[in-house]
Amino acid sequence: MSTLKGFVSVLLLIIGTLFWGVPLIALTLLKIVTPTRRWRRFVLGGLHRIALAWVRTNNCWIRYWIRPRIRSELPDDLSPRQWWLVIANHQSWTDIIVMLYVLTGRLPMPKFFLKRELILVPIVGLACWALEFPFMRRYSREKLARNPRLAERDRLATQRMCEHAREMPMAIYNFVEGTRFTPAKQHRQASPYRHLLRPKAGGIAQVIGLLGSRLDGILDITLHYRRQPPNFWDFLCGRESGVAIVARCLDRPAWMLEGSYDDADYKERFYTWLNILWQEKDAALSSYSWR
């Protein structure tokens, strides 16, 4: 029965994607031929409304068909009329679904840092491109060492998103580990954390530096899965035994707005701040109780 529920869930996901994909593609074509940024911003507002309707459609059938067991602990002062940087650990494709399920309506339009390869996914890739999500390329350390200019592409993509982010409220989501957690990746990285990979500071440091005082807050999200390892197919089948999303607003130290990530001392200070945060998150994952 659970496998049948999974196939129906996939069918509902496809139907929703096709239904909202038609107006989305139409507005995307209009955006391409719109001559000025001012008018493109107007079209982008329409794209945002379609994307949020798409998410709410998914949330509806998830709520009444899958009936996920999700616990949420959220701050009371979240607002969809503010600018937020959201950072989270990453374990499964389910992470995005759960965060959108819980936070839609509480935060503004979400923007995710995405792998460049996802732009090839039919409709979804086009939607994310039209919505001006930043697409990140993944390079090995050896390749970056041979050609440091490659890293500039990701910085420019983040810069463009942040420049456009100033035009309307936005929640910028960043999975700071850069990839989903697995024991194999943990071993390969020699990660000092029990439940996490090593965090990467560059992306969030750039967002904070570019948005500056426009950023209203940093939201730290810890995702717990009762069943390990989590699996997106199990979630669609209703077999996920429990997911907890615990969010807290972080104080933003004044020094974050007073320096540049290009400065070695600032970079070291930022890494120290992020590693302390990751130690706290790792401890929270170890001590979380499902009782």
C-alpha cells in the first residue's frame, strides 16, 4: 500500500509541475523579451506568485495525502515582508520539501543555491533560472588550484542574486555543507562532526556582505530525521517515521558588516563563528529526543 502511495505522490507532483509549468513558461518567455529591468521586475513578481502557488499546491496534497509526521519549533517573529538568510544542514532531497512545507507563508519567496546540473531538469530547471536562483558549479580543489578564476563564476552568480534581492523581500537558503550528508562523504572529508559535513563559509559570507543592513536576520535550521538514513522515496510513500525542523534566529555580530571575506583575519573570524555554530548543531542532533 505504501508503494502505491508513493507512485500516486509522484503522479501528483508531476501533475502540479505541468499545471503550473504552463503559465511559468509563458511568463519566462515574456521576461526574456522584456527590455528593461524595471519591467522584468514586474514580470518576476508574477513568476514569484506562480512559484508560491506551485509550492502551496504541493503542500496541500502532502498534508492530506502523505500526512507527514513533522515537528516544528519556530521563532515567533518570522515575517514574509523581510529579508532572511536561511542556513541548514543537508541530509536528503526531503529537506527542501519539509522546509517549504513548514516555512511557506512565514518567510518570503525562497531562493536556493543550486547545482549547475539542475538547470537541465525539465520545467524545474527553467523555473529556477527564471526565478533567478543562483546556479553553482562544483570544482575540485585541484582544478581551482590550477585555475582560481573558476571560483569567480560562483561569486558573480551570488552577487547578481543579492543585487536583485534588494528589490523585494526574499529568503535565501543555503545548505552550508554544499552537499548531502553521507557516512562516506564524512569519512572522505575527515569531518570532526558526528552528524555533519564540514561547513563552507564563502557563500553565506558573500550574501551577508552584499545585502548588509538590508538583511533582517539569519535563521539557523536543524533538520532531524527519526529514521536514518532519510530517503525521499520513503517520504513520498508515507514511510518517514518523523521529521523535526528546529529553527532559531541568530544574532548577527556587528563585525560581519564591517569587513570583507577577502581579508584573511575576517575570513578566519567567520570560519570560527560558523564552526562554533556547527558544533552546536551537531550536539543538538546528538541529543534530540523523539519522546
